[in-house]
Amino acid sequence: MSAAIRAERLDAGGRATVGECPVWRAQEGALYWVDIPARRIVRLEIESARRQEWAFAEQVACFAFDAAGRVVAGMESGMFGVTLSGTHEARAVKLAAPVFPASGMRFNDGRCDRQGRLWAGTMVQDMSLASPAGALYRFDEHGALSAPVVDGLITQNGLAWSPDGRTMYLSDSHPQRRLIWAFDFDPDTGTPGARRVFADLHHYTGRPDGAAVDADGCYWTCANDAGRLLRFTPQGKLDREIALPASKPSMCAFGGSDLKTLYVTTIRPATNATEDDGYLFALNPGVQGLPEPDYAGLLPVA
């Protein structure tokens, strides 16, 4: 079950404080991700090791591209349409905003379902409060932000969909929760149905952070605080465990020309950081990933 697979540290990507939301762009041969406290989106061309970054007025937590290469991003105050230029300048326009039930909140983890609707959750940034004010929202192809679809979340994470789009995965990575749920999902209406516990990480190691699903339908989660990647079968059985050099892996995404490279962002803690914490890593886990869908709507030019 444990696999001795070497993870390569990609120094050209730079070192983040909270690296999150890796997104592979096949047409560019590039990986994008965010550094949340730095309020940046970062881009790395894998072959040339050329790095770019764009700064924003708010923290960026999650994002997706549309077919035209524009970006929809979940930030502190809402959903934004973003245009990234080649000169490190980014323009953003607010598209929608939830009514936050508490102060100090922002969007967190987000991904598109197989039909191209962007889903993103919110959280109270001060995790010591353990506030269940977070919720999961759907930003549809028409640019409409839903009411809370799933509420009572402390630290929302782990969004992913099965290959057929009929199972939605969601986790809560707060130390008091450490749960991954699976929902029956109606791909036509974008509605999650019955919820069940898919994996309880109190029985394993670490906290379930960002995730990805491979072509076999298995769910990969970053075991934050444990320096591990864990793969669960569609039946919720742990069948792979890969050790990483960094202690706090945060999110993973498949990329490369054949979607056989797994990219992993990491967090650099404020204290007791290792020399690897905060860097981007790449590894070949021996399985193929699935292309992440673009956002299906038409975003305005920011």
C-alpha cells in the first residue's frame, strides 16, 4: 500500500506561504496555482521553467479557466472575473457575492464539475474559532451564484467528481472534522443528493485537504500535517499512500502531456517549517488523471 515514489521539488515555481489550487493548462504546457496570503496567481511553464505571477487586491483561493482563457476566481468578498495579461497585470471585476454569516470569511477550495459549473466553499479564516459558518456554493454557467448547497462546514476542502460525474466528493479538513463525504450527484441539474461518509481520517493520518480523481475513479487527497498523499478506491478503501518531503501538502492536480504527472502544492507553516514546505512538487504515481473541465460560462472581459 505504501509506495516509494520520489517527488521532485520544482524550485522554479518559487516558495509559497499557502500554495493551493493547482490547475494544469495543456495548451500552454503550464501549471497555474495560487499563494493565498500573497494574493497571487502563479504560472510555471514546465519545460522552460519560466515563471510568471499576478497580484490582486484580495486573497485568491480557487479559480478555473473558461474556454477563452479568462479566469473565474473565488476571493475574499466574492466571485470575480479575471483577465491575466502577459505583463504581470491582472484585471478583476466582481461577478457575485454570498452573504457571509460571520466576519473574517473568504472562499477556499473550488473545482468545476464535469458540466463546467464552478463549485467553491467558504470558511472563517481563523481556524482556532472552529466556526461552522462555512458553506458550499455553485456558480453556474449563467453566472448565478446559488444559495448555500451544503452548510455547517468549518474548513471546506476536497472537491472532486467521479469520472461519470455522478458522485461528488467534499471534505472538511478542520482538526475537529477530518471527514471526506461522497454525495450522489445529478449532473443534469447540478444537485447533490444523499450524503455519506466516504473516509474518516481519524482512522488514518493527517487532515483531508485538496483532492483529485484519477482515470480509475480513485480519490487522491492531500493528508495535511502528515506529509502524505492518500488514494481511496471508489468504495472508500485506502489502497495507496505516498510520502512527500513537505509536511503540509494542500492540493493536487494531474497534468503533463499524458496526465500522468501529479502536481502537489504545499503550505509553509509559520513555525517549524522544513526546507521543503511551501514548494511545488511533481511525481509520477503510475496512474493517469482526468482533464479538469473549464468553466462553461462566458466571462466578461475584466
